[in-house]
Amino acid sequence: MGTFDALKAQLELQEWPNIYLFKFIVPNDNHHLAQVTALFDINSEISYHHSGSGKYVSLSAKEVMLSPDDIIAVYERAALIPGIISL
């Protein structure tokens, strides 16, 4: 069973295309923020919230996704970014 099988099964219960909210936590530096932001389309609605200590940034992105497979693909690319936490 793959890492994202449970998520994919849950997503397949919804109708597609649909708006999906991604949430990630990354170290607060330009390199990490650029890598995570690059996962999304220019039309995505992205917001940032800095941690109290300033060491981390929570990034939320709303994007129209065409299918559960497209969502899984974003999470798979995100998993390659060192230090990222997917929520």
C-alpha cells in the first residue's frame, strides 16, 4: 500500500475538478519558501503565517485541482523538499 493510498481513496469520494487546500510547514528561508511556492500555479491563492519564533512558516495554498491524482502528485513533489511537513 502506497503512502498516499488512504488520502487518494478519501479524495475519490468527491467530485472533480474541485478546490483543494494544501498546508505545509517549512523552515523560514527564501530557498524553502521558493521550493514550496513553485509547487503551485500562478493563480493559486497562497498565504503565509510565521511561527512565533520566526523559525518556520506555515504555507496554505488553495488551487483548483482536476483529480485526486493531481493532488497526490503535488504531495509527492513536496516530499522531496528537505525539512517540509505536510499537513
